[in-house]
Amino acid sequence: MSKFKKSVAALALVAAAAAGAVHAEYPEKPVEFVVPWPPGDLEDVLTRMIAEDFSAAYDVPTAVVNKPGGGGGPFPGAVAVAEAPADGYTIGSFIIAIPVVGPQIGIPQLSPDPFVPLGNFLTYPFVIAAGADAPYDDIAGLAAHAAQNDVVLGHFGAPLVPTQVTLGLAKELGFSYASDAAFDALDCNTLASGDVDVINTTLQLILPCLDEVKVLASIGSERIPLTAEAPTVAELAPDLNVSLWNGLFVHKETPQDVRDKIIAVAQKTVMSDRAQALAAETGAAVYWQPAADVVTQIQTDTETMARIEKMLSE
């Protein structure tokens, strides 16, 4: 063989090896699921189930990494996913606020929206709650009390969907909170400490003390079975009808075959007996909503939040 032919053959081997490396079978190394909240809430528990099943299905290590924002909402965690390579090895477990609010608040890494949904798997049982000793038992009573007294609201972040809905409901009913504050966690201790009078939080975080709090309303279109006596915000103010969902997202440049592998595991996990048992225990809706439907959901929710923002600015 001539030197020229040997060189061509060598180059062909190098090119083939390089192509093999680029198109290596996914996944071949550890996969990270990013939850932009502290551990313990429903999205964290379900994401850990998905991560465990992903590891078992593909025989690779997985990790769930919690990246809370220190009272600033989930956006630092979302930025971490946006800045990771678009290869499926960093997966975001995101609430509605990431694709709906994130592109609107001036964070360069999130505008325009860098993510594509894989599917939604959870609708939070989100509530507006007060301590057991509060001098009101429902939203109407809160409105009357707030007209004469200072009431402090605790939330997960001012621009987030549940906060905007809670503030919108107050405006719709003719009252306002004297002040508000953001927390990474809003649970039994938050109310017991007296730091705030009212919180909007997931039911999961106050389940241990559910008998010691007053659930004034739930956020979403359907009442929560565990607090069926509490009306929904949508019942009280139909224009504020928005559900608080969570789904899996990756960078939009992630290859479709990689997305499909993640989806296959996640869909199976959330429809499993153990995930559905968690739904029954907590009042959450646990399901699988395909990516195309999530895109439509995001568009609808973006329009709803724009109406709420306009209402709050008037």
C-alpha cells in the first residue's frame, strides 16, 4: 500500500472513531436532574423516583441536585440547566414559572426561553393558608380583617405564579397585604413562628400540621380532595384560573432520540403504582402530559399571567 493510501486509511479510521465518540449511545455517563427547590416537596420526591428508574433502566448513575434560589425563586437552578451542554445529561424538573415567567424578568440565560418540554407530570395541590389562631376562616374573612389590620404574606418569590395569583385575588376582593416576604420553604414552622400571617404553599409542606392550620383557598381549577371544603381561587375569581404544574425540561438543542429515552422512563414512573399512591396521599395530580400539549399549556398560561400582571399594575 502506498504512503498516500495509508494516510487516507488512517484518516478514515480517525474520522470513524470521532464519529463514534460523538454519537455514543446515550446515556453513557452520570445523569443529573436539577430541582430548583430544597428537598422534600412533591416535585423533588417524584423526580427522585424518575431518577432511580432511569438509573435502573439504563445502568448509569443518576443524581438529583437541589438548587434553591435563597428566596429568589427557582431561577438560579434554571440558569444552571440552561448553561449546561445540550446533551441530555442535565435535566430540569421545573415549575410553571420557568417557561412562563422566566423569559419575562430580564435573566439573560432564560430569555428567550432556552428549554423544550419533555412532559408535565405533576399539578401541585397549592393552597393559601393561615394559622389556626387566625381571626378569619375563609378568604372573605381575610379580606375583612385585612381592611382593618396589617396582614403579612409569605411566598416563594414575588414574580412567581402562585404569588401573582394570590395578590391578584386580594385585589379582586378589594384588599391588600401590608407586606410580603419570600422564603425557600413555607411550612408549619413558617406559620408557627409568627413571621407571616398567610402563606401560599404546596399542601405537601403543611400536611404534618394540617389540623393546626386554616386552608382558605386552593389555587387551580379543581378542589383538592384533602381540603375539599376550601374553594378554589378560580371559583372566587374566574379570571385567575391557572394550575401550578411541574414537568421535565431540557435545552432545546438536545437531540430527539435523547429526549425520547428520558420520556420513556419518566412516563412509566409517574404512572406507576408508587407514584399514584403518592398522589392519593397528598391530593396531588400525578400524570403524564405529552410535550406538544405542554407547549399549548405554556401559551395559555402565559396569556393568563399577562392578564394578571396587567390587573396588578392598574
